[in-house]
Amino acid sequence: MADKDPQWIEHAELDKGSLTKKAKKAGMGVQSFAKKNAGSPGKLGKQSRLAETLSKLRGKGATK
């Protein structure tokens, strides 16, 4: 099993706002768009899965 990078989030490729733009263009919210496209191949799928992961890290009751 490969060693997991404990700082993986710092090394993630982030193109801030791009998933939000895609979701708004589709007329959806970001989380619903991410959930719908999580199984997609390529960059859209990676962005969607990362958005879902980060929303879980944020936790319930957290503020922006």
C-alpha cells in the first residue's frame, strides 16, 4: 500500500471558482452539481469528488 501524503490538500490542483462557474451555467447549486458529476471522468469528475470531500471536512454547523 502506498504511503498517503498527510498534506494532500496542499498539493491538490485547485482552480478556484471553476466548479462554481460550471454549476451556475448548468443552473444548479455547487453541491448538487458535484454529486451529479462525481462519477464523471477527467477534470470535472476530479473537481466534483474534491468538492464532496472538502464539504465533509468542513463539518456540520461550520460557517464560511
